[in-house]
Amino acid sequence: MLRMELADRAAHPLDGLDSHPWSTFSHAYGSAEDLPDVLRALAGADAEAAREALSELYGSVLHQGTVYSASAEAVPFLAAIAVAGHRTEDVLTLLGGMAESEDEHGVAPGAVRAAVAGQLPLLLPLLGAAAPRVRQAAAWAVSHTRVTAALPALRGRWEEEADPLVRAEVLTGMSRLDPALGAATAATVLDPAAPAELRLAAVLACLDAAVPWTGTHRAAMLSLLPADPLVADRLDLDRNEPLAAVVDLLLGRDRDADREAAVDLLDTALRDGRAEVRAEALWAADRACMLSRSAPRRLVPALVAAAADDEAVVAVASLLGRLGTAAAPAAPVLVPLAGRNPGEDDDLADRVLAALVRVAPDEGAPLLARGLGRRPRALDAAAGFPSPADAAFPYDDELLHAVRQRLARPEALSGNEPWQLTNLLAGWGVRAAPALPQLYAALPRFPGQAARAIASVAGECAPDERARAATALRSAAESGSLPAAKGLYDLTGEPGLLLDLLERDLRQGSRALPEAARTAGALGPRASTLVPVLRAALSGADSDATTPVLDADTALAEALWRVTGDAATVVGILDSVFARAAQSLWSQWSVVRAARVAALLGAAGRPLVRRLEPLLDNPVQVPAATLALVAAAEPGSLDRTALAAAVLDAAEREADPLGACDALEALGADGLTGDHTRRLASLADGDARVVRSGVEDRIIRQDEAFRVRVGALLRARTRSGGETR
């Protein structure tokens, strides 16, 4: 009977499609009422329409890895379509991706995976399909159901399969369902005589099962390099760089022996005579440095060895630049190429010089001076544009002279160069005073860039120079430049022109609205004349819950608080922001920003406690919510121990770790238990980075900043003599 039912479903894969209540379910783009037409096209004879339908399904029911209620409803039809022979390999891959997803929206946890598991009677026979790629996709899909009932079929396929790529997928699937079985099976195919694809899958299966790393695994992995071609046709995109995946898994164990194994692999591969092996090793080393605090120091000698020629120096330079001064021993391999052809455009020299100014700023500065105007990447690195560096680039006489020469011809500047040059000067303060004439000349053409530098440099100069700077800024502000008006205020304390121009920007409601609101807030009560226009700029409780609108209202709320101290108005605005944000999947960081403003209100923000408490369910929002609750809630109502534990959990999960420091500081060192202290010490002193993702150039710097702040918290607790239970 079951066989007949399955045969009938395969023969009529769209039965029940039109009678299904699709409009009651949703996918990434809203109502799922469009799915019948999409599924019908997928199962149709028009190949181009079927291809487009598959693309639409990846956009709707598996949108960037997220699944929805409609995803589960589509599964039975997709399984039947696959069995019916319509783009079987592609549909199986889609089903496997849906089962794999843990990013679920508007659907019960595990519901989509369970829906795919419910189709195993249809899917398991496809493990024996005639086409190898279909067998491979079937192994991928059924193993992602996490249902061990699929194991016998996978083991049977393992015994019968001859194709190495399919066997590798089957072994991975077995390991996914039963790591111990996967490791035991893998041990039988680590021999050098086994196909390379299979040996690679075996190495990964052993790691997945937490098998101790041995010389056998090391020899196998090194013998497989370069390994990237071995996974070109595999379905696991998370492991499409195998050496990096192996290093990631070893470092993830967070044990000394495994860190040694990871560094040993990378050291050996970086010193390999084959360029393609060194290229894979460089990518894996990059990953290691983003994960491990000790990796940079230990890998620099091998990175130097990998820089065997100019092409290799360029490849290595990017990582060395991210390591910053920790890579200072590598400076000698960068200098020759970094200093090449200073009077000519030379992209390779520019890339290497960009690394050198981060690795050894004192050595990079004179080379940058000689090539200024032809080294945009290096200038960008030195100036810290678009985001300011933690500290100003070291002052250099030769570089100051070169900057003055560039600024003397403002018509020749283009792109980001005005920002970069003025950022350098602003960072040098009074030492850049000789460049003030050039800054005055550039101000009419680049007021937004030059004004801040003028205020910064002239602020420490003699009174007559400050007066000249004020005259220049006042003239630019009278011509309508808000940055010049702000520079004038910073230099002299004159608010009149700044208030006028802020009113202009606030009335326009442009994209500059949040920045205008923040500038007004910084003026405090001196901006009282702006209160009516600040209120008028608010979007209203019924406006869209988009990130720009929510963030603008939050910035306006903060400005009104700093200017007026009118808690009732500000609480109403923030309450509206929280209410609207709750309707949007993409608003969690807008909520974080609103909670931080709520914290400024102190006890006056108490009416917002009902909005803040639910935020503790989201790790990303926990630090900001805790900060606000400590400020606003009745002190006796807070379980500070539980809040500290939640904040630490957020930090350990890389959910706003620097925000977690703010929250822990607000909770106070005296409230930290012995367990809290041990967890903090692990975050500060452990080898694993806490900040592991984000903008590549900032990860290491942000992780180091986190360590410094956690160290300060630990020292404060020691001084307080806190309990150690």
C-alpha cells in the first residue's frame, strides 16, 4: 500500500496544490499565495521557467538561509517533484538546505526540518538513483533531517557506492547523523591509497567526532594540499576551503594540543614550495588570526617565509596589515615593494605600503610621503578613513610637507583624498599648524573635510592663529557649511551660526537628520531654540518601522532629552520606537540604540521598563537592555546576578561584547559572583577571540579593546574585595 501511495505521489506531484491554504502561510516576501504558480513552473516542461522558479524558491522559502511557515508547507510538494524527475538534483539540494537551517522565522523551531524528515520514504530511494549527482544530493538532503532512521540507507549506500565524490558525501552524511560511526568509518579510508576526496571527508569526519588529532591526520591533510579542488563539487559551502575548515575545527576545541596542531599545519603549508598551497594556507592563516589571539605572533615567521616573491608579498601583505604592529617583524619583507616607484601609480606597491603603515608606521610614513597622491590605499590606511583609527598616525615631518603640497592644489584632489589628508592633520593637532594656510585655502572647496582639521589644529595654537581660524570658519559657515559652523563652535563656543544651520537641516528632514539631531543634543540647553523643529522632525507613531526612520526618531529623542530634560516627551518617543520595532524582523540594532538612549533617562525612564524586559530574550539586545534597566528600574526589582549571567552569556556568544562591558560596568564589580569572575577571566585571558566577525580590519582591534575593558572590570572587582562564591 505504501509503495502504491509513493508511486502515486511521484506520478502526480502537484495533487492538492491548488486546494492548499497557501494564503494563511508566509515566506520571506509575505503571503505564500504565489507558491502554487512557482511550484507548477518548477515541475513544468519549460526549462527556463523551471530554472527561474528554483531561483524564486531560494529567495522565498530559503531566503539567505532563513526558513518560514510556507517552507514547511512546500516541502511535500518539493519532495514529490524531485521524485517525479523534475530537476531532482537541484530540488534535493534545496530540501537539504531547508532541513539544515536553524534560522527560523514565523515557524515552530524544527518544523521545517521535521517536514523534510517526513518525506524520507520518498527521498531515501533516491540514494540509489542512476545519476551520481542525484545520489550525492540525496545523501546531503536526508542527512540534514538529523533522523537516525536514515542511517541504514546511508550505510547501505556506503557499501555499494563506487563514485568517490558520492562516497565522500555519504560519509559526511553518516558523520552528521552519528559522529562516532562516521569517525569509525573514516578511519578505514585514511590510507594514502584511498581517493583524495574520500580522505578529505574522512579527516573532517574525525574532527567532527572530536577524535584526537594524530600524525595520521596531519599526514593525510598535508598530502591533500592543495585541497580546494577536492570540494569544488561538494554541497557544504561552509567547508569549501578545507584547510581553513580543519584549522577552524582544531582551534574550536580550545586546547593547547589542538592549537599546536593548527599552527603546525599552517606553518608547514605556508613554507610549501607550491604557490597554490601557500595561497590556501594564507587564507587559513587569516582565519586562524581572526579566531586565535596567539596565532598572529606565532604565524608571522611563516608568513614572512611565504613572501617568496613580489606576488607573494602582495598576497601576504593584506593579512599582515590586519595584524598591525604584532606583525612588525615582517616589515623588512614589505619595505622593498612598498617603496617601489614612488613617483608612479603602482597598485601593488600601494597595497604593500598600506600594510606597512599599519605594521610599522614609522617606516611607512616617509615612503607614504614620497608617493603621496599616488598611493590611495596607503593613505587610507594611515588616515584611518572611513573610520578613525584608535590612535593618530605617527607625526612625520616629511609626510606633513607632502600633505601641505597636496592641499596647496585642492583642485587636484579627488575621491576620499580630502578626508584622508585632513584626518591626518587633525590627528596631529598643533604639530600640523604649518598646514593651516593650506587648510584655509581648501576650506571653500572642501568645507566638510577641512573644518574639523582647522578646529583641531588651531585649538592649541596662539590666540592670533585661533582668531584667523575662526574668521575662516565663520566665513564658510555663513556660506551654509554646517561642518564649518560646528568647527567654529568647537573653537570659539559661538553657537549662533551652528543653531541656524542645524535648524535648516532638521527642517529638511534629509538623510543628515540623525547627525543634525546628535549635534543639537551635544549643545544641551544652548539648543533650546531648536526644540520646536526637533519635535516637528519626529516621524510619528504610525510611520514605517524601517531602520532609518527608527534611528532618526531615537536620535531626536536623545537630542530632546539633552536639550530639555522633558522625560514625558522622550519616554513617549522611545515607547513608540520600541513598539514599531517589535513589528520588524530587522530592527534589533535599532532597539539596541533606543535602549541606550533610555539608559540616559535614569529613573525618569521607568515607564519603559515594560518595553525593556522582553529584550532580555534576545542576546544581541541583552547588554543594552541591562544598561537601561539598571538605570531605570526600581533597584530592588532587579536580579543583578541573573542579569550579569545573561550579559556574560551574550558576550560569550559574540552578541555585542563591547556593549556587554558597558552593562557589566553599570551592574558594578561588587555584584559579580565568583562564577562571573571566572567567566570574565576566561574571556579576557583565553586564546579564543570574543570578537570574531565584522569588518575584517577591525576584528583584532575590537577584540583587543574588549580584553582591555574586561581586564579593568576584573581589577575593579579585586579592589572591591568582592565575593568569590
